[in-house]
Amino acid sequence: MILRTLENEPSKAVPVAMTLIVVGLSILTIGICWERFVPIAPHIGTDWNDFFRGLLFGLGITLEISGVVIAARAAIASAKQRK
């Protein structure tokens, strides 16, 4: 529902898209560095460790892709409004 309001105003969609991309990149960075955080939680087994790392990768990539899609839609909508 919140994203539907962004379809009508592409100027508001660009900051939302950039925020999603930045948050996605941050989560992806945490996923990459996950192996260095393992000593903090010593009782997590290797299966759980791989699960959380994969979850972070998937969540980060999903947020980045959704940010790119929102930015592309905003660019198309602003191009249509200029014509």
C-alpha cells in the first residue's frame, strides 16, 4: 500500500529506492563479514551459521533488487510526465 503512493509521485520514489539499496548493501556487507562475528556466538552450530549467513545474503539482494525496480519505475514515470 505504501509503495502504491510512490507510483504517482516519482520524486518521492527515488529516496525510497536509494534507501533500499543502501540498506541492502549494508545487510550484504554484514553477511560477507558474518564469519568474523561467529566467535561472538560460540554455541551456534555450523548449520545455523550457514542459515543466518544465507538469510542475510538473500535479504540484502532482495532489498537491492527492489530498490533498483522502484528507481527504474520512477525514471520511466518521470520521463512520461515530461512528454
